[in-house]
Amino acid sequence: MKAPGYAAAASEDLLTGELLLRRAFLAAPLHTGARNAVIVSADDRAPAALLFHRGFAYRSLSLPDGRRAILDILIPTDVTGLDHAVLGGGGNHEIVAANAVSYRRLSAQALRELMKNPQVALRVLALMGEARWRIDRHMAAITRFDARGRIAALLLGIYERLRRNELISRPTYNLPLTQELLADYLGITMVHVSRTLRRMREERLVLVDRQVVIILDLEGLRRAASGIPPLNVGAAPMPQSSDELAL
């Protein structure tokens, strides 16, 4: 499975669409949320698209018996909820802050108006394609990897996204997810998460302590996630011209 890239013929339109879309987001008010704040609720009838500036969040689905599945992890610079322009609310998905976050909201109506510009529509399609690729990659890990491989793919994937977005320069980063949240994302128990992280620490692959990830052996971690392609789709996102952007 190779990482997809953008068609060369679309590059100029994608860059223009990126500029117009980011400009619209940056013109919107900045919102903040504390840890565990529900940013988009399951019963929100008019959910907005979001651009994250600071902090981590996750998109989750709650089952009728109370169990939770975390479907995607969101980092600074991520845009999410673009499908809200056409799908509206009424689902059982939520977007929840994993730690203190700041973000900007773009209403579904405003997004639809922007998408009348074909360059913006193309960029929206590209962003949705990136999100789908990220989730497809996660599903491949969940269905074919053991706990060690799943954790390696997760930690490596977050590292690649942060590095691509120029948010880190070393193989060390904050990951404000509890072991319960990790378990809900990886489809295993908290006990299994804890034991596997301890084993990976003993192997000198990675150290996860107090929500700080220190990758000790990057190539070894890549071998542990062998077969999962890197998250290097497309070009790096456009700088956001904001001093609020931080982990």
C-alpha cells in the first residue's frame, strides 16, 4: 500500500484553494475548549467545520451499550467536519478535546458558499481524501496488526503528521491521550495497552511516560509497523500566520 500523492495538474488549484479556505477560517472567531470539552456533540443539528490551532482532539462514536470507539485523532493544523457541509447533524459522532484546545469554526452554509469556487471545492475534496486515507491506514492496522503493531502505527503516524506540519523537529512529542482513550482507539483493553507499552520500552523502541512520547528507535518503530505506508500524502499545509499555533 503506497501513500497517495496529488495529481500534478491539480497542484496550482489546490494551493489557491488552500489559501482561500484558510483565509476564511482565520477570519472566523477563535474558540477555546478545556480538556474533555465536547466541541461537536452527537445531537448538534448544524455542526460546523473546524480548523484546530492548539491541542489535540478526537472524533468518537458511542454505541448504545455505552462503549466508545475513537475513530480519528486530530492535531493542530487539522481541518475536520468538512462533510458537515452536506451531511448536517443527527449522527452519533462527537468531537472531544483531549486537552486544552483552540480552534476556529466555519458554518456549513459559509463552507457551501466557499465551495462555489471550484478551487476551494477541490481543496475540500483533497482534505477529505487525506482524512479517509488516514482512517484507511488505521483500519488496516486494526484488522491485521497485533497490539504492538497497532501502537507502533499510532505513535509513528502522529510523529509523521506533527513533523510534516513542522510542529516538531525531534522524535519527541506530547500525546495528551489517556490509556483509556488509546484503548478505545486501538480496539484493545487498557491492560493490554499498558503491557504492550512496557514491552516496547524494554525493547528500547519507545518510551511513553506522563503523556510524553520519546521515540528511542525510529527505524525499529517503523519495522514494528511494517506494511503501513507513511502519512506523506500531498504537500505540507500552508503556514497559518498565527502565534497561537502550538502543542
